[in-house]
Amino acid sequence: MPSTWDAVVVGGGPAGSATALRLAATGRSVAVLERSRFDRPRVGETLAPLVWPLLEDLGVWERFTGLHPLPSWGTRSVWADPAPVEHSHLVSGYACGWHVDRRAFDRMLADAAASAGAHLWTGTAAVGCRPDGDAWLLACADGRAVRGRLVVDATGRRAGISRALGAGRSTFDRLVALAVRWDGVDVAEEQYLLLEAAAEGWWYTAPLPGAGMVGMLMTDADLCREGGLHASAPWRDRLSATAVTAARVGAAPLRSAPRAHSAASQRSRRAGDPRPWLSVGDAALSVDPLTGSGVLRALRTAESAADAAGHLLDRPGSAGTVVARYESARDDECARYLADHARHYGDVRRFATPFWRRRRPRRRPDPVRSDPSAPGATMWCREQVDEEDDGAGDLR
């Protein structure tokens, strides 16, 4: 085991594992620090059809199919007006998307990175990062110290490493997902994703491999707090008022009470810092699940991060240029995302409630301060909102 790794990736979600896999496949020495043991439930996932070529390119398609994912044949939505609209994945050219167990999916990618040569430490939380000569020294909660020439922040929406190294953060909304799982659902006829707009936000339901279904109420953190929507009774009341979502789940038993997950859109910003570290996936840019799959975004940005990391390791003197180019690409990605966000939400005009008024198209975004003490701030209650690793809660 090297005393100094070429790269230390903090976070073993899709972005971190894909970055580590790509770097290890080129012969780099890579350590991955994952705080979990992949033993906690993770929000279910619907992957868009375009995930197929990305997983093929990573060399993990056979591993993926070994998870026995459930085909997703399309999307049904009650959005711009009360009439349901259907969209088939057949028009994508890839036949179908996939409903997956996120815990199994994340574990699969982490194992693939390990098979490519990366060293995977699970149950290992990084609690500090500081310069150490020509490298970085990461302190872990278990007392371990890990040294690397390059650090990749793949800690998800927390962006823990980026913030520790001085990056700022622009937060664009207050979105949270109040998620539940139903058991005993016959998913044979339910292999599609359902979206439904409602006064307090919007609903998402999708089947899971096996006889389960995941559902979420997407709303703003302050609206959740004011309405007590994280409690079972108010959550059920809102569900019963839906036009099609309640009918879909019927009398299936809930597996657990609603659990809140941060789904806020935000962009980490490093102002002129040329040091050899990168943020990837949700740590760089986290998006509203409505506008596209965070797993797709994670896998795509992992490719860019691995390329940039290779340049940083081979030509340390070019760090300023490499980092600036990488960050510029993330800024362009953010601009495209905000345009998509405005377009999707702008289609809904039938509600005059706070959630929808906040999302009326504007000429330029109005970032929300990420201050837990501010009224309605994104992290309104750190004990109640779970900031998942990259890609968590993706809907498309």
C-alpha cells in the first residue's frame, strides 16, 4: 500500500466510484474513503435510458444487469394540466430506462472501482483535509491518516471537502424530498415513473426491484416545516388529495414514516484556488431531480474529473489552467441546468401557491443563502434532512 496515493476520492457514490474506476484503470494509485458500509437504505432510483452507454463505457454493464434492475418503459405525468400525459422511452433509441435499488447500484460501482485497482475503505469518514508538503493529508474519524497528491470531493450535497478547503456555495432553492417505501405492490403493471403536480409541490412514485414502490413528496423545506409534512398524518393527507398518485399505491402498507432528504439545487464555487483538488457529482453541482438524472450527471462529470485529474497528476505546473477549465465546464453545466429548471417549472400555471410562485421563470437565478439559521434556508433542520451522496433521489 503506497504511503502517498496518486488520488484520494472522498465518497463512494456514483460520481466518486466512477472517477476512481477511471483513474485506477489508467494505472493510478487510488484510495476511496466511503463513510458508510453500503448498509443504509438509499432512495430508490429511476435511471434514464442513456445510462446504458455510460455503464458500457465504464465496463460495468454486466455487473449492472446482474442486479436484475426493473425496466422502466416511460413516464406518466399530471403536470401542466390535470390530464395525464404519457412519454415512452422507446423514442430514446434505447428501449427502456431502469428502476434500481440504489444501495445495490452504489455498491456495484464501488466494487467495480476496487476490481479496477482502487483501494476501497468503507466505514471510513474523512473529518479533515490539509496541505502536507506537495500532497494532502486527510484525517479520518477512525484515526487513520491518508495522504494523496490529489483529492476528489465526492461527498454529495454536503460538499464537505470543498467547503473545508474554502469553496463557497450558491444555493438556488429549498427543495426537500419526503420519501417513503411501500411493500406488497404488484409491480408487473407498474413499470413506469409517475409525476404529479400538487399545490404544495409535486409527487413522484416508481416501482423498485421486488414487490416495492418508492414515493416522494417534493416541497420546500420551510413549507415542510410550517405544514409539518415530515410527520405521517399530514403527509398521508396530502397524498389522499392527489388525483392519480393515491390510486396507484392503493392500500399498500407503508414500510416507514416519511424521511426527509435534501434535494436542493446548489453549485460549489472555488474562487481562483489552483490547488490540486476537484469536486465531482453533487459536490460540484446538485440539481432538482425533476430536470434529469443525477446519476447520469454523476457519471458524465466523473469522466471530466478523471481527465482533469490525469492532467493535474502528470503536469502539476498546469494546475491553474486545468482547474479553471474544469470549473468553467461545471459553470456551463449549471447554466444549462437553470434554463431547463425554469422551462420545466414554467409549464405549471394552475397553482398560485408559494412553491410554484417561487419557480416562476426569472431573468436570472436568485440564489438562496445556505444559512441554517435563516428562515426557510435549505438546511432548515440538520437532524431532519439527510444530505445523500451524489445522485440520491434522482427521478429520471
